[in-house]
Amino acid sequence: MIRKKYQIWIFKDNAGNCSTYTLRLWVCLLLVGVFVASLGMNVYFFQNVQESAVLQARLQGAQKSLLDQQDQFLALTEKLQAVESQLTKVADFNAKIRVMANLDPGHTPMATFLGGTERGDFAEQYLTSHRQELLVRKMHDFLEQLQTETRLKELQQEELLTVLRSNQDFFASTPSIWPTDGWVTSGFGYRRSPFTNRREFHNGLDIAGPSGTPVYATAKGLVIAAGKDGAYGLTVDIDHGLGIMTRYAHLHRIVVKEGQSVSRGELVGHIGSTGRATGPHLHYEVRLSGIPVDPMRYILN
């Protein structure tokens, strides 16, 4: 049956002229098969294209969501950094006051973020490795730690306020501001002498500035010396009580007198280079019971 032949007559005009085509059955079946196969393949590829488009859209959505999460985590990290920085400043300021008030011999620095991880490495270590779940857990831990630290600082501040109210005279007599404008050229402690090039102990701070720059008392007190003092040149010594004394040396000019009472921020002289000095600067000392101590321990501003 498959080998049967079929003739197709196609009439062209009214005269009866026609064309005859012979078509075998197997050829018809083959053409039908090719058509059905082509139709099936087209449907199959169309479905694949549709599914691929859906998957591509989902992938792009997931990537966008991941990038949005990373941006949110990074923004949260920056905010946490700012909060921790502010809390650290408050803690340092609080520690200075507590040391001055003899409440603490020192202070323990605030714990490092996330148990010791440096903030500079934070984004590289976590964000770029896409450890989102771990990152969230770490941030929650840090927030709990931050809340604990904040509460502790609040309690310390309350204790400090109580001490401040009961010791106003003490703090008014405690040197707590910069004595002049300028830049520190030599700190407290051992240094190499600019004159002998030998290692020696420096009793205070050297603050360089233009000659004539105003010098101010760093707390209220009584001027116990105002004049020339050997290598110190023109010098002002102020007794603040409770064993605290400050010294202002190498002055160009003195504007206070011995026995005069001064208040914090009152002008006492001007920067100069009198005595043993390599240039215009203020040599500033804080002494506690006659023993030099680091002035930076007291400066709050």
C-alpha cells in the first residue's frame, strides 16, 4: 500500500488542458513526519526559551537582591563604626575625668569590634565572601556588646556627675585646657637633648608658636613665681592647691605678678624664647606634689 501512486490533476483553463503530478504515499508520509517533527521541535525550543527567560529574570532579581543586601550591610557597618567611634570618644573623655578625680587608676579600652577583627578588614573579610548569615550574626553580637558598653558608660557618667557636684572647687583648680595655640614639638618623657644630643628626661610639653602668642592659665590658682628662672627664662609658676602646680617657661613677656589670683583661661604671658631655648615656644609643666607628670593626662579640650 505504501508503494501506491497517486496522481494529482491540476486544470489550467476551460479547454481542458491540465498538468498531472504523480506522488507516492511514502513521500507524503515523510513530508507529514518532517512537518510534525519540526512542529514538535519548535514547541520544545519555545518552551526552553520561555523557561530560560524566566530563570534569567530570577537570576537577575537574586543578584540585585544580593547587591542590595550587601549595600545595606555596608551602610549598617558604617553606622556601627560611627556609633563605636563616638562611644570610644566618650569613654576616653570619661576616663580622663575619672583619672583626674582619682576614681580609676586608668581605664580599659572598649573591646574591639567583633572580638578583635579590625574594622578596615571587615568589608573584605565578610562582604566580598558573601557570608551574609555570619555577618548578620556578628552584627547582632556587636549590637548587644555595644548596648552593654553604653549602659556601663551611663553608670560611670552618673557616678562622675556625683563626684563633679561634690568637688567643683577641685576641678576648677585642675589644669584641663591647652595653655596656648601651637603645635607640640616635644612631649613628656625621655628625648634626645637638642643641646647635648644626649638622652634626657623632659619634664613637660614644648608647644611651638610665633613669638607673642598668648599664654593662658590652665586652671584657677595663685601665682607663686613670676620672673626670670635660669635656663627656663621668664617663667610663671601657679599653685592650684591639692599639690598641683603648673609652670609656663621661656616667655617673651609676663603679664601677672607674684601673689596674684588667676582663673582658668586668664592671660599670664606671651610665647618667647628666653632662657635656654632653640626658638620661640612655651615649655609647659604640670607637677603633682613636686613631681612632674604628663600634662596630656589632664588636657580635655
